[in-house]
Amino acid sequence: MVKPVDTKDLKSFGHCGHAGSNPALGKISVDQKINFILKRKKTMRDVSKASKEIRIIYGKDICNMTKKLLESYKLEEKIPSRDAKIGLKPNLVVAARPETGATTHSEILEGIIEYLQDHGFNNISIIEGAWVGDSTKRGFRVTGYDRIGEKYSVPLYDTKDDRYVTKNAEGISMEISKRVLDLDYMINLPVLKGHCQTSMTCALKNMKGCLSDRSKRAFHSLGLMRPIAALNEIVRPDLTLVDSISGDLDFEEGGNPVETGRLLLGEDPVLIDAYGAYLLGFSQDDVEYIPLAEEFGVGDADINNAKIIALNEPESSENAIPTHFAKRLREYTAPDSACSCCYANLIHALKRMEDNGMLSHIRGKKIAIGQGYKGKEMEIGVGACCAKAKHGVVKCPPSASDIMKMLEEL
Ligand code: SF4
């Protein structure tokens, strides 16, 4: 039974808080400003077609839940043709089982593929690229995607092996997988989870897997938030189905999964992320790329505009929220353009030290990390970028256990 939920009581994220002070227009010429406005209007027109509905289903039978959502949405009527090139873009940021809270459950891919094939769509592929420092192919094996590909004759592609097309958005240059750009219909399959640098990750940030490793690194040197929002101007999925079954609400690498037993489906990735942030108890100030994406015309960040359609009721009315341990441990770090894998390993090391009662050992100290430290000297630093640190781990990326060992020996 489809039951609309009143969104009046939802905490408002409001519209973009930067009205009249668009940073993208700050340092450019009048001609560029006109181009920007024209481009923004074009993007806004595309966005205006995106439905403001967000469908939710609760339960444990992930494959059937997926199919029920697609049936309720009538996916077969939305795809332009039976020959359309359809790409499924999961989250395989690291090679870890979905039960850890890091990656997309394989049952979701299975449910979508079965649904599409039953409706006569056979040009389907799975496309993903793990973060810098991990292997996508290992991820395909660990999550069982390789067996699904074989079972349904669906090819798997690693964007790390692809050719790239250089694109520009908001003055940011980026190399994007050609295979992704060639798709006719893209289904984004992010995990709703915490993130040690951006607070949370879901639909918008999942598009990073479509970039070359070089661009992933460059995004970090540009502060991550603006590039993520800009990327979504170019690579904008047609549909997003969020795995919120058991994401780790604090950490993108997983390890502390929290059972929330739900899937969400919607067309507008900004609205999906704004709603995901609301579910995790974040404000728009906590997840900067959401209002930025709205400002760039990618979608609508005001969840008061969302029509929430719950296909069933949750077993429990309790809403799980993050412990914010990553935020707490950030006070020991001094990041400057740090890559996700590097920073996550540092937070991981600090968490293990905290669990072992060792954190007091480094109280008051700051650990340098990131590309911004290249060639600079410092007391403590981790990663090859901090090679001049007095105490450090000169690897790219350094492992959590190596970082922990170095910190314990200080
Ligand atoms: S050492 Fe530098 S380049 Fe390598 S992962 Fe860490 S921050 Fe990125």
C-alpha cells in the first residue's frame, strides 16, 4: 500500500544559503558570468523534470524490496528504449563485504537486473571504480558481483581501466570515464553512510567512482566539496536507489554497520542526499556539497518539497544516528588536501588507539596529512606527502596499522 507521509514536520534545509553570493561567479568576467547563467538555466530545466518523490521500503528481503520499489516507480516506462545502454553504479569504495556497512548489497543489483531483464532490457552493465589505493576487481570478487555478472550475463567494468574524457564544470577540470558518459540510462546505487571528511556520503559523492584516480586525487586538493557538486552537473544519474540496509553511519570504510533495513528511491540526487542527511541528523552546514549542488542547478535541497512515499512501515520507529566518533577524532589531525583512503586510515588508527586506551599518548598533538604538505617540514605527518615529517609513515597510502605503530612509538 502506498502511503504518502506528511513532510511538514521535517526539519527544513531551506534553499541554498548562498543566494546572491554565488562563489562560482566571484572571480570571473562578465562574459563568463553570462555563460554560467545560461548553463545554469539549462541544467535547471533538466532538473525541473526530476520527480520530487522519494519512495521508501523497509524490510530484510533486499532483492524483493528492490523489485517492489521499481514496480511502484514503473521503471520500465522511464527508460527511453529496450536497447538503451543501462549502467548500474554501486558503491565499492573499498573491497569489503556489504555487511561491513561499506558497500552496496549485491541483492540490490540482482533485483534490478532481474526486473530489467523480465521487462526486456538486456543492455545492462555494472560500472565502478574503487578509491585510490584499492582494487575495484578485488571489490567485485569480495562482494560477489562477479558471480552476479556471470549468472545474468551482465559485464562488469572497472573505471580505472577506462578511457577518460576531460570535462569542465564550475571551472574545475575532471577526467570522467567514457563508458559512463556513453550510457543512455544510469542507475546510481550508493550506500547511505558516514564519512570522516564530508560527514556523510550518498548519491552525489558516489559519482566520484566515475573519475580517473588522478582526478580523484585532484578533487581532494580542491577541498572536495565544490568538485563533488560540480561533478554532478556532468554525470547526473537518471535514478538513484539508496542502500540504507546497514551502512556504517560514521565511516565510509565500514566496520560498524547499523541496521536500518530500508531502501530509498528517487530521481533528484540532491533531494535524496538532503533527505539522507536529515535521516542521519545532519544539517546542510555539515554536508557542504549538498547546498553547493543545489546552487549549481543539480537539484533541489529543500526536503519540504519532497513527497515521501512509504511502501510499508518500519519495524521500529527508532531512527539510528551516527556516533560522530570521526568528528571527535578529527581534533588530532591537521589535514590539507588529504585523499579519502589516507585520511580514513588515519581515523581508523586513532579509533583503534582510543579503543585500546592509548589516545592520551598523543593528546595535544596534531598529525599532518595530505597533498598540501608536499615539500614541507613538520613534527608528525603520515603519508608520502609528509615525507619530511620528523615522525611519520612514508607510504602512499599508509596503512592504519603502520600509522598506529608510529603513533604508539612517539
Ligand atoms: S600520501 Fe598523499 S597522495 Fe598518497 S594517499 Fe595520502 S594524501 Fe593522497
